[in-house]
Amino acid sequence: MTGWNGLLREYAQWFNLDGVDEFVTLQEGNTPLIHADRLSERLEADVWLKCEGLNPSGSFKDRGMTMAITKAKANGAQRVICGSTGNTSASAAAYAAKAGMDCVVLVPEGKIALGKLAQAMVYGAEVLQIRGNFDQALNLARELTQHMAITIVNSINPDRIEGQKTGAFEIVDVLGNAPDILSIPVGNAGNITAYWRGFTQYHFAGHCSTLPKMWGFQAAGAAPIVLGRPVENPETIATAIRIGNPASWVPALEVIHESLGDIRAVTDDEIIEAYRYVARYESVFCEPASAASVAGILKFGVPKGSTVVCVLTGNGLKDPETAVSTSATPPVIDATIKALLEKLS
Ligand code: AN7
């Protein structure tokens, strides 16, 4: 087979694939790293956007899910479950369908973007809305695994982090080295942990001579790591990262310590401004949570001349409601040339 056949084949040597004889893949990975011309000019730096919204289900979760579902299938699992703010459920539903497995997803009622809910439903998952938030959904999913044969595919499943480390590999493969700064949104803190693992493994093997500072950004209303304590009722317009008690909290603290990085907060206003800016000036339509990475570098600045990669974790089409509600309503005009000319003059 020629061409790109998914990240498990491409990066097979970097994984333990014992017992795996069949990959469950939708040809995830190999996403564009786009140079951000305007942001670079504005920040006097070299800024790049890792466009994870171009993965098969529209988010970075597919990197971890190809691994988690491949391993679950190799272990004979017939049913998987996740609690999710949306993207994990869309990805799990897609890969479970590909594998011929059943998928149960628990989502916080009314707090997931419409596109993500639509994906989970159409891919054929059993979707249950929880009267509660993400943290409660995740706890329920964990508890259920003690009552029945079902495999959890949240990022507490170590196979997820393993697959997601390939995002770092791809960045180094394109840039020829690690960036100076890797800017990334933080929810459960699985992805920041995965990227750091990828960079350090590549560094150890001599594929990059340097390591990046890891800059994570949480939404101000859901910033437990910044505050140093769990947030009981997290709130943010960026529903993907509306998480009050991150599963990978401790690993994330290690990452910022080892990389001389930081995890800081950006407000919803800053997130929406960055979200609109990257669409309008860089032509990348990401979802609000993803824009936290751009909001962070705009808010705190970056050293002049540095190379910065912002991970844009999910596709803007997933959340049409936020796109429309933060834009002016298009005017309605008569279907006449006179009305059109009047409007455009
Ligand atoms: C677009 O789908 O937690 O810090 O249940 O969807 O690894 O949690 C999503 C998280 C960033 C945060 N950007 O990543 C879920 C879920 C987007 C996301 C994050 C998520 P982590």
C-alpha cells in the first residue's frame, strides 16, 4: 500500500504493538502544519498552526483512539465507553464503528457542541446525557468498568496518550527540530502529557537537538491546574475544556517542570477573540477550546524570533452555535439587483 496509512503504521517502531495483528485506522494523523503569517508578523516570531481539526473525526482524539481501539480489539473487547465533553465521544464512536464494536458515550446534558453530539449519534454510539458535568461522567464511566465487561477509552487508558504523542513526531518531522514553544489547550491534560512524551522520545533518539517549553492554557472558568485546586462547577464557552478535575493533573505538572513551561489561564473573551482571529487572518476555523493556544500567546507574548507551534485541537465546524452566536446576523435583502447594489455600494 502506498501513501499515508495512518499513524500506527507510520510510527510503528515507536509503539509496543505486541499482540496486535490488525490496525483499526481511518488514516488519522499527517495533519497540516500551517505557517501563520499574520500571527508571526504580529508577535515578531515564527508561528505555526498544527491543524488537528483535519483528522477523520475532526479532532486530535483520533490519534489516541486508533491506538486505544486497536488494542481493545486485540484484547477481545466488544464494547467501549467514555465520558466526554464531545470530541472523545465522536472519535470513540467512529473508531468503534470501524472495529465493529459497541460504543457507549456519557456526555454532560446540554453542554456539548452540536456537531460532536451529531457525530456520536450518526456513528451509531449509544449516547447518554448525564445530569451533571464531564468530571461526573468520567467517574461514572470508570465505575461502570467494575460492574461489566467494557473498556474505557478516555485518556486514563494509557493507549490514548501513546497514540497522541505522534503529534509531536509530525511537528519535528516537518520543522526539522522541536519548536521553542509548544502552545496547547488543557482540559484533562492528556494531550500536553502526550506531546511531551513524543518530543522527549524523539530527542532521546536524536531526531531533535532541543526540547520545547510546554505552554498549556486553561479557560479561566475551568482552570483547576492554574488555581491549584479542583473546580466544582467549571464554566466556559469552550465546552471541550469545561473540566474541573483533570485526570492527568500530576503528569501535566511534571511536564511543565521538566520543560520549564507553564499552565496559565485565558478568559472566554480572549478565547473568542483568538478564535475569530485565526479564522479571519490565518484561514483556519478551529473550535473555541483550540483557540486557547493562540489566545495564550497573544495574551502573554513570546520571545522575539522564537519558533512557536499552536496546537489547534479541533475543527470549528463542530460548534456552529458558537460561530453563529459570536457573529453578526447576515442581513436579508430582496432578490433584486437594485437591493444588492444598494447594499454593496
Ligand atoms: C478540542 O472530548 O476531554 O487536555 O472529552 O476536545 O487532553 O483533555 C476534550 C478535550 C483540547 C483538551 N481541545 O485536551 C473530551 C475532552 C479540544 C478538546 C482538549 C479537548 P486534554
